[in-house]
Amino acid sequence: MSSFFIKKKGNATFSKKDDNSAGAKRKVVQKDVGNKSRAKKLNSKTNEEISSDSETESHTVQRKRKSHEEEEFEETPQEKKLRLAKIYLDQLREEEEAKAEEELFETDLVAGRLQDEVLEQKGKLQRMVAKDLLPPVASEIRLLRGHKLPVTCLVISPDDKNIFSSGKDCSIIKWDVESGKKLHTIAGGRKGTEDRHVGHTAHVLCMAISSDGKYLATGDMNKLIMIWEAATCKHLYKFTGHRGPVSGLSFRRGTHELYSASHDRSVKVWNVDENAYVETLFGHQDVITGLDGGSRERCVTSGGRDRTVRVWKIAEESQLVFHGHEGSIDCIQLINEEHMITGADDGSVSLWSVNKKKPLSTVKQAHGCHGDAGLEQPYWVASVAALQNSDTVASGASSCSHNSEVQLWKCSQGYRGLQRLFTVPVTGFVNSLKFSSTGQFLVAGVGQEHRLGRWWRMKEAKNGLYIIPLKRQNPEQEVEGVEGE
């Protein structure tokens, strides 16, 4: 009995153990199953988040999320006003900053212009462009033909779009620079038809155009000055008063005040706007061969055989007299308000300052000589030109028996010397030279005869205009120098 109870007890004990073990096993199995299930769900969720094509999310969740986002970004009227006010203030701030930058730029620009104007008035503005100039290619030089007789004078419009030329055929031609075509021709008249012909009836020796391009002035051997509307070539006025051929004309820059010079040895002042004569100045002892003016109330003249250059102070009615050439001074041109260049029939070219009575520099036989050994004669300098406020000038030489040439020069710092750049051969007497205002081209007016006479004639020469392109190595680089630097 005791063994029975012991057996029962032993069996009972064993069953309880097994039950506990089985329960533990079930718990472990359930736990594993739960872990696997959770891992599966986690992997599934992870896969959902990574996949861009997943569409497992229910529409309900999407709606809830959308509703939640709308709630997050929904703003009250007060918040909206505040946000719009901030945007408006930011726009105002940006506009003010842009305006301030623009005003600063304009201020700097104006300051630069004022500085240039001050230097220009003092004659100390010198743009260094000569070192970059390249000799023109012969095929790029154009010859415009339209005058029947020698070209004696020319001007270029301020915008460089047109050229006006005239000559011994008494006609005036307006050219288009780009195409080289004639835009307008004012025909010359015959002698004795002055009363009924609108235009010149004698050789035109000089011309000038106002700095705004409004007026064109021309002067002839008949002592007349004619004023034209440059845009239409309409005749406006006729000025009389000189007692000899009108040999020089120039408008004061920035005004419609006109200066004229004549073989009667006088300089006259005219007001074109008022169609009025102002005054007359005397001083030269021989015919005046050339005249030029700047922005100041004064002009400069060359006195031919009296071998003087004169600076006329119009307001003070006084003059300064300069000596230097050994021959007849036949042409003159201002480089800036303080410096000028002249050419003479002795073949010399001189640089001058209005503050010194003698030339700063003179190049004798500037274009060389011609003729047999022992009988050489220098080439006659019949015209000069200057690129305003720069270090670049040009001279035109003529000979009765040889081809002519245009020589370009570089003015050294302070205009104290001349250096040769290059030569451009042309055919005929170089009676007039003009640079374009931008310095992109030079125009030479040529003819079979010298503009002031018929001493010699070059039968092989052509009457016309040579347009010489001036290209630069570094056109974007333009250094400004000041005298004495």
C-alpha cells in the first residue's frame, strides 16, 4: 500500500512536471510565433515605406493624413495678413536696395563724367589708344566717288553714321557710312546764278557741323557762308560779311555759335539760332588758312604765310600769338582744349600747348622728301586731324608728282613728342582729314588739285573719299592719362 501510494505520488509528480514543461514549450512556441509575426509586420511596414510604388496604405489613412496636413497649414485671417505684410515688406526692401545700387552706379557714372569734363576743360584728358591701333588691310579701305572735281573738305556727323563732303564742283554730298551710298546731293550752280540757285556757285573750301548734328555750315570762294539743316539738307540761312574767301568754319562745342575765318585775315562770330552776326576779330598779317574750335569761348587759327598760330579769346576780344614753323601754316586742329596740331608746306608737323609760345615738338620732313639728289623737296602737309582727347593724330601729305599718303602718329605722354605708327598710301592731294568720334575710322578727302589753288594737277588721282578703318588689338582696354603723370 505504501508502494502504491508512493507510485501514485511518483506518477503525479511526473505529470505535473510534464505539464509544466509542455506549458513552457507552448509559451516559447507562442513567443516565437509572436516574434515572427511582429518581425513580419515590421518588415512589411518597412518595405511599404521604402517602396515608391506602394499602395498598401488604406484610403482612410490617406484621408486622415491629408486632413491632418490641412489642419497643420490652415491659418487664421490674422496670420494671413501678417504673412502678406512680411512678403510686401521684403519686396519693398529689395526694391529699395536695387534703387540704391542703381543710384550709386549713376552717381559714380556722373562723377566719372564730371571728372572727364574737368580734365577735358583743363586739357589733361588723354585717352591712350594709339598703341593698340593696327595698320588697315588694303582691301578694307573704301573709296567713295561722287564729286566731279577735287574734294576740299568734309565732316562726320556726331553719331558717325553720315559724312558730308564738298569740293571744287560746288556740290555738297551726304553719304551713308555703312553702305557708302549717297543719301542726298545739293548740286552746285554756275557762276552768275547766285540769285536763283539754292546752293554754292563757287568752290567750297570748308565746312562744319554742330555737336548735336542739327546744323551744317559751308563756306566758299564767293565769301559766303551757308547754313543747312543737316538731317534734310534743307537750306536755312546765308551769312555775308567776309571780304575774302571763307577758309575755315567751326561750331563751338555744345552750342550753335559759329566761328568763321577768311582770306580777309579776320575771324567772325555768328549766332546760328538767331541768324545773326555777333562780332569780328583782326590780327593775322596774311590770309587765314584754317580754323578750329572747342567747348570754350575761343578758337584757334593758322595764318598761312605770316607763319603764326593764334588763340582767340572771344569774350575778352584778345589773342595769343605763337611762332614755330618755317613755312606757310596751312592746317590746324585742336586735340583737346589745351593742345593742337599744325601742318605746313615745309613738310613739318608740330604739337602745341596754348600755354607755350613755341611748339612742344616739331617733326621736320614728317612725310619724307621726293625729287632728285640735291633737289629734294619735302612732302607738303596739307591736312591734319586729331582723335579728340586722345593720343592719336594724323597728317596728310601731298606732292605734285608722287602718290600721297596719310600718316598716323602717337602723341607721347603730356603731348611732348610724336611717334610714327603707320602710313596709308592714297592717290591725290589729301585736302581734308577727319576722325570719327569713336575712333573706328578715318576719312581722307582727296583730289587732283590742292584745295587752295591749281598750281599742280595729278591727272592719275581720283576725286573722292577714302574711308580707312582703324582696328585695335584690345578695343575694351582704353587707358586715360593725365598730363604730367
